[in-house]
Amino acid sequence: MNKLENIVIRAATIRDLKAIWGIEELSYSAPWPKETFFVDITFNADARYCVALVERKIAGFIGGWFKEDQLHIVNVATHPSFRRQGVAVRLVQFMMELASDLKMQSAFLEVRRSNTAAQRLYEDLGFSVTGIKPMYYPDNLEDGLTMTKVLERAHSGD
């Protein structure tokens, strides 16, 4: 498929919760509860969520926790209608740019061992496997791979 060029990324709000959770449900065999997103977006000072809009429709979302000097990308998903068109790439790039601007040293995430498509996407963005979390995913006791990227420091000549 062609890469979309008209992707707009903005901060997620509580009004986006229904769309975010709908994408989550379509994307994962063991989706997070809607309450998890509500708590992160509303109360977690370390959490930032963003949505990708294509023609004003939410095409995907990303969530990250910014703690100390690391960005932990906790969730990223794209609506099935918009997959393989660059939405997830733009979301991850956006979040890493934000982390660099906030002087974070690195970004990391977990991915299912069986999700080779996501692993390739992350590798293309400069992540590499740095660890294995045995039986990390409780729905089928699948291992998780930790992937990490050292972030480029934002220019300090502002």
C-alpha cells in the first residue's frame, strides 16, 4: 500500500477514548481495559498519548510513559483500515522526537516474539533487541522482546 502523507498527530484527550479503545480491541488478542487508558490519559503525569488523524479520523494511537531519562512506549496500534501505510511509523517517530526534546536518553518497548512485522518496523526505526521477558504476555504465555533505541540529543542551541 502507499504511504499516507496527510497524517496529523496530536495529543489524545478523553474524548478520543472510545476510538482508542476500539482500535485496541481490533488490534490485540488481549486488549487493555478501557479504564487503563482512562487512568493514563487523565491521571498519570508520566503518561502521554497521541492519536494519528487521517482526514480527521483517528487512524491510530500511541502511549508512552516518560520516566527519569527513558521513554517507555507502552502501546501503539493502527486501525486495520490504515495498516501498512506509515501511521505507526509516524506515531513512533513523533513520540521519539518528543522524548528527545525532553532530553530522554533512550526509548524502549516490549513486543511479542511472534510479531515479526512490528519487530521489523521497530528495527527500521533504530531499535534493537536488548532483552527477553519470558511469558510476558499472559493470554498465551508468549515471551516478550524488549527493544531499545538510544535517542539523539536535541540540539541545545535554542
